[in-house]
Amino acid sequence: MAKRKYIVILGDGMADLPIEALGGKTPLEVAEKPHIDALCAKGVLGLVKTVPDGMKPGSDVANLAVMGYPPAKYYTGRSPLEALNMGVDLADDDIAIRCNLVTLSDDEPYERKTMVDYSAGEISNKESRQLIRFIQDNLGGDDVDFYNGVSYRHCMVKHHASLGTELTPPHDISDKCIDGHLPQGKYGARMLDLMKKSYELLKDHPINLARIAEGKHPANSIWLWGEGTRPALKPFQEVFGLKGTVISAVDLVKGIGTAAGMRIINVPGSTGTYETNFNGKARAAVMSLLDGSDYVYVHMEAPDECGHQGDLKHKIQSIESIDRIVVSYICGSMRANGLPYSMLIMPDHPTPISLKTHTATPVPFVLYRSDDEKSGGPTTMCERTAAQTNVYYDDCNDLIKEFLGGKD
């Protein structure tokens, strides 16, 4: 018999709260997702806690958990994982810090500005590369250096440093005044100085003047957050005995895969938005499984981005695209090739439309095995039906051990 394949379909931020405009239902409840729901009826539906008590509900913590690395043991910060995928070689005494390009209001002084857009209008890679290079030329080269990432997501490295600076994720303060959310603690003054100087450098940059003329949000400031030190994960194959592959548009998730020694596939057209190349991701996942991988982690950022932006229409659309394009194709391909497989479908955390940020609430999951189909299960995957099953994992690692049969 063919060797079993393991597939994770991670819809970042898919889970939500009941929404009045949807008649008290959630996006997962109203989305047309016949393929996921069919697997739900033949598999196990339940809730799982992905964010340990006392930890912030970031995609870094939650994706580590879903990949089988207990965050309490392995988490060293968000930005170092992203830096790893960018090819940044962190020294033992380096601190990596996420550097967003954001849109702030023109209120003065700097402290009175509002976080208009944490993503600077999903700025393009071409534009952001030029802006980060400009920031590096003017602010880098002493105790800090800036490195290009994807779209609005970049990295700053503070050399000969240690942890202890309090930094706020910009997506947590959308539409809010930034006063009260500015850097504090060990290097707070230095971080704030860099952010203020970046505003003076970027506000009249030709790229931003062109964006304003086109009706787009300018990338008029950097925003620093997510400090951490160099990660050290056990190789995924050593932990679970499986050759793993990661497919994602974002440096964070690819960085976890890199740290775990997994193969990283970069799919052309992967943007992290609802316009990402879903079809390319699905085909890349199947090709990796046919080409020797035992496990593939297909991460899709789109529902999370829509949650942060309060975009209900496209959050529902993203869930439907994951179902219609990704789940349908992968399951069909596994059947066509006669491969037994286990599939785990879940978000990493909720990103409620009403809050525009993450929460630590347990999330619904579907665990399906093609050679161990159940009958009479719930007919839809959503928060409500998952809670009704009374299937609950208080520790995500227990679910992943059940899914993969490995041990930490």
C-alpha cells in the first residue's frame, strides 16, 4: 500500500465572531465550502487551543503550534523567523525586529498620528524594496540594519542588543491614535527616534507622492515590533519522521519551515491577499507530495488580511476559494493517484472582522483520514458546530501528535 501523506490546510484567521450583518453567523458558517464540509461529515470536528495561556495570539505563536512545535518551548520571537527566510544571518547578540511600512495620518506631533493602514495599502514589492533601501541608506549601518521582505513586511536588526523593548503590532491599533502604543522599555527611545526619522524621510518620497496622486495609501513611516532572538527548532523530520514542505506567501511561516529544515516552495503570484495564486499553491502542494514529501503545510494568509481590514465580503470569498480551489484539487489529486492521506483543516487563530485583530479563542478544526472515513458527522465546519461536538484539545500539540503520530 502507498505511503500515507499528511496535508495541513491553514486558513490564517478564518475563525471569527458572530456578525450581525450575517444574521448572527460567522464567515465560516455562511461561506459556500462543500468540499470542506464533506470532509467534516466524514472526519472529526472539534476545537483546539493554539495559543498557550500567557502568550500573545500572533500568527508566529499559533503557526508554531500547528506545525508541532510547542510555543512555550520553542518561541523566541516573530521577526527572527521572518529574518531567517530573508536570508539574514543573525549573530548570537542580534535582535531581529519586524519593520512594517505603514500609513500614518498627517497629524502633528508624531505621537498624535493615527494608524490609518498597517499595510500601506498592500504596497508592492517593487515600491517597498526602494523605500527600505532608502531607509537603510539613511538610517542603517550603525547599530541597526534594514532588510527587504515582502510587500509591507520587512526586518530591522539591532546589533549587540538584548530583549526588553515593549513594541505594539500595528494591526492591533488600526484606526487608533498611536499615542500610548509607542515603543517603551530598553530601546524604546531609540526605536521611536527611528520611526520619527523615517516619517520625515518617507512622507515626501517620490514613490509616496505618486501613490497619493493615484489615490493609494502612502508608506510614510516604518513601524517596529515583534522583537526576538535567533530561533532553534528541532528538524521536522527528526521529530515526526516525515519529509516536510511549506507553501506560503509570508516570510514568517516560511521562516518556521526553514528553521525546521523543511523544503520551502515559493509559488509565483502568492501575495498573502484574497487575490493570491490559490491554484498555484494547490498544484505545488500536490507536486511536492508526488515528488517525495510526506507532509505539506499549505498556508493561506488571505482570511487574516481581510479580518484585519474589516473586509467581510473578501473574507468569505477567501474561505470559498480555499475550499473550491485548494481543498478540491488536492483531495481529487490524492484520489486520482491512489494515495491515502490525512488532512487537517483549520485556522491558526481567529481574526474577527469586528475587532480587526487576533484573539486567543480556540479554533475549529477538521481532521480527515481517507482510509478511515466516519459517518453521520456534522455537515458543516464552523465555530458553532465545532463547539457542539465536545471534542476539545487544550494543547494543540496533542492534536498534532494525533494527526502525525509523532512525539516532541
